[in-house]
Amino acid sequence: MSAPEVPFSELLQRPKDTVAKLDASRSHSLRLRRRDAEDLTLTTAAHAERESAMVTATTKMFVALMQHDDAARSLVVDVVPEAFPWVRFLPTEEVRAFVLELVDTLRAADALENSAPVIQVITEWRHTAEVHADPELAARIRTVDDDHGAVPEPVVPA
């Protein structure tokens, strides 16, 4: 369910009306559109806390399953294409590596209450899948024999 949207200026000009829209929203949130910046989401503290608790509980159960049950790890590798269809372009060993890195990152990110590292892992692996999906790029990475080390920082002109 997507949140209703209002211009950010409506919150500033008619705060009571805007909060009433939030209270009436089935999604318990309101998207505040901004012209020159990223949109914001307005929600109640109670809803944010419930969402956070749900994510934490789900993450902890998922991580525990992955850490304690070989069959669960194998099953997750088998079903991960349902959640991330692009993994079909990854070699099997890389699908396993993605799942393990994702689980480790979920656990660490939950401890920090910061989802950014999870999104970063998913984005990086999706880009890896994009390379494997392109026959020309895939052929190039298969022909690379050596790791040439760290890439130096770009020089920024003064």
C-alpha cells in the first residue's frame, strides 16, 4: 500500500489538516513531495517503532536459521531468485556468496539500526549480475587472470 502524497508546503501552511490526512491514512504514513529535494515520509512514532521491531524480529529469525541449519541455507540459495530475479545471471557460487553477505549485512545493519549497508550489498550484487548478463562483459571478466590491486583514488583537478 502506498502512502498518500501531499506537497511539503501543505504541511507548512496547513499542519493540522496535513496531520489529519496522516491519521486517516491506512498506511500510517504520508509522503511529502518536495520540488528541489528528496521527498520525505511523515509517520507516527508508534508506527515507525512497530516497523523497526518487525524488521528486527524478522532479521533475527532469518539470521538464526541461516547460522544453525544447513538445509535452511541451501533452501534460501534455492529460493532467492524469487526475491531477487537477477541472481539467475550469477554463477551458483556467487549466489551463495550473495546470500551469505546479505545475511551478515542484515545482522550488522540491524544492530546499527541503519538499512543503508543492506541496500548497498543488494545494489553491488545486482550490478555484478548485470555484468554476467551481458555476454561481452561476462567474457571479459572470465579472461582476466590477475587481480591488479586497488584502484587509485581519482585525481581531482584543483
